[in-house]
Amino acid sequence: MRKKPELLAPAGDMEKLKMAVLYGADAVYLGGEFSLRARSGNFSADELAEAVDYAHSHGVKVYLTANIYAAEGQMDGLRDWLVRAAAVGVDAFIISDPGVFALAGECAPQVARHISTQASCTNSSAVRFWRQQGAERVILAREVTLAECGEIAQKTDAELEIFIHGAMCVSYSGRCLLSSFLTQRSGNQGDCAQPCRWQYRLEEAKRPGAYMPIEEDGWGTYIMNSKDLCLIELLPEILQAGVSSLKIEGRMKSAYYVANVTRIYRQALDECWRAWQAAETPTAEACRREYRFDPEWAEELRRVSHRQYFTGFALGQPNAGGFVYDSSYGCRGYDFAGIVLAYDAELQRVQIEQRNHLALGDAVEIITPHDGVKHLTLDAIWSEDGEPREKLPHPREIAWLACDVPLEAGSILRRQNRLDME
């Protein structure tokens, strides 16, 4: 009998891990010393132990990325790291390199091994190969369509995982040498400078300083700047494809991003799964007849930082419409303004840690883990010590706000972006 797919959320640091858990993730993935997100807030050995304890206490699994293509001089350190991670109870390693895969099997055989999307598995033969080596799960390459995913699921017994939301890399499953050549920062070692997002111009050798734009379809010069993936409207087809885990990209995104994207996919997946089970003969078409898709889910995903959305390779080969040609900047209709720390029912005040400028008169929205979105106008602000304030200009100030509605710790304040309001 088919199991409900897992919702897998990013945890770039401890705060984001807690947001992912609080807002509905079944599992989180995080990195440490040997991760392909070298500039995210990766976890030390002590922090990893704390993260595992917290997640497991809430029934959430923890997957550790060890998905670099390792240099020879890194193998001894990598062995030590895998042993330490196994000792604190991580549930799986995410691995790209066959040598690292073998090493993990030798030094931490009790930990499941998942094959990273960086390994570029695009067919059932590749999945069976890794299954025969001992892999429990394969994260399919971004290039695999949902139709192909369904075929692979029928021909193999490995768990399959796909990305359903977040940034896309224009290179083949993210394996790229552009950053290494141009900046000496290796994408395959987790330190990509994202040169695919840069604006390029052409210079003719005999005319130095005479730059010509590189244009495609007359739109501009960001010829490798992919749109972001968003599959919120394709969950029935994803269920039909037989996927075991639905993965959200974004370890380097904000806690607000992690919370809101996880929250929305949690709601949508739960409703889609209810419809799938209610169908007499479960298929994507039958599921859609029962499925109550809420258009507000799609709107909420536009309220986090993102580039323009598209469906990637899910429905087939993307065309020129899969790129943003006129800018490398994303869309951001709302600013992450703060996190709720506590609520004082007697004084009807909420304590927050501020993350963006707030002032009297500001209208904010509050995303709650279990009670939807609430609205609040700031008509009274106090410092942490109770002194009246007119504004909170400094990041991470602790303050109190007048609020007559009880709010759960971990709720997030957001404010419409001021530029967007003009």
C-alpha cells in the first residue's frame, strides 16, 4: 500500500530547523563541514547533536548532506565527520561521490544512504545500480520529468525523492565548473559564486572597452538565469508518479521562507493526500476531482523571496520561457520583520525579536504555525525593559508589541515591502 509522501524541508541553521519542524516538515536536511552549501549556517558536531535531539523529539527525521565531490586530502576528515554524525543519530547521509558512498558504508553502516541529485540519476538502470550498492533512496536529477519518474518508480524498489520548490541551477544537476574557473570557488565543493546569475557582455579583441550585449529574444543578457521551481499545482501528478519524498530547496534562504513555504506545502500535501485516498481508483485525474486546491497557496508562495516561478522539467523540456533575461534579482513582496518569542496574556503584549525596521503605525501580518495568518497594526511598542519606543531600527532588537490576540512562539511577522507599496 502506498505511503503518504514525506515533506522534506531545508535547515540552514538551528533557527531554520526549528521553523521547518514547527511549520510541518516530516524531515529536514542540513549540512556541516562537507556540504554543498559552504556559505550557509552549517552545523558543527555539537550543533548537529542538538539539532538531531530537537528534531527527533518532534518526530522529525534529520538527513545530513555529505554531497561534495571529495578531494583526496579530504577523505580522512570526512571519515571522522561521518562517524561523529552517526554517533548523534542522523537518519541518513545524502551523498554524490561513489567514494564517499563507500566510505559511509564502511564507517557508519547503521545510517541510511541517499543518493544526491548531484549524482545525476536520470533512469531506472542508474537507480537500480545504486540500490544494489546499498542506497535506500535516490534523489532524481532535476532533468527527470514526472512521467519518467513514474516509469522509474515502477521498475525499481528504491525510494524516490524529487525537488518540488526552490532555485534551479542551469548546469546538469548542478555540476558546474564556471565558478571554479571564474572565481576559484568550486561549486562541487559547496562554494558556488553563482556566475550563471551574472550579466554578461561580449568584447571584441581588437576593440577593447567596446562592449556588446549578449541578447536572446531581445529581452536582455542574463542568458543562464533560471526561474525558480514551483510544483504546488502538480501534487496529484506527483502522487501518481510514486514519489516518496518531496523536497524544498532553500538552506540559504530566511527563516521566514522556510516557515511559509513548508506551511503551504504541508497544507496542500495533506489535502491532496486526503483526495487521493478518497478516490475509488487513485489516479491524478481522480484525485483532482476530489482535491480542493486553494489559490491562496500559490499567492502565499509569491510572498516569499523568489525569482519568477515555472514547473522546471516536470512536464517536459522547458523552453526559453524558463529563464529570466532582464535581471538576476528576485521578487520580494514582503519583508521578514520578526519572530514571536513569547506572549503575555495579562498585559496583552507579544515579545518579538525584530528582523527588519518596524515603527508605530506599521501594518504587519503574522504567520502562525497552526492558526493561519493574522493582522496587527503597531499602535504601541516597548523596549525589552518596558520603555516606550516609536520604532525599532536595529536588527535583532528584543521588544514588546501591544497585541490582544494570543500568539504562539515561533510565529513570524512580515510587512509588505516598502518599495512594493509605493
